[in-house]
Amino acid sequence: MSAQIEAAETQLGLALRTRLRPFQDRYERAVRDSDTAVLTGLCAGTHGRCGAELRP
């Protein structure tokens, strides 16, 4: 039974990874570029404001 559960979790994980990849790409680009405008564009809420406040 645990092998079936592990196989199902793997299958669901792969499906989610495909659907969430664009968000991961945008996050990685924002972190790499450390661009306040990108951070704010991704999340106009707290995360974007914190990114703007933390930049030197």
C-alpha cells in the first residue's frame, strides 16, 4: 500500500511542478535580479513592500 501512495504522491508532485513552474521562474528571476520593481509586481502586498524596504 505504501508503494501505491508514494507513486500517487510522485505523480501529483510532477503534475503540480508543471503547473507551478511559471511562478517558480518568476520568483527565481526576481531573486536573481534583486529588482524591486519585479518584487513589487509579483506581490503588491507585504512581500513587495518588504523587498522595497530591504533594498539598500
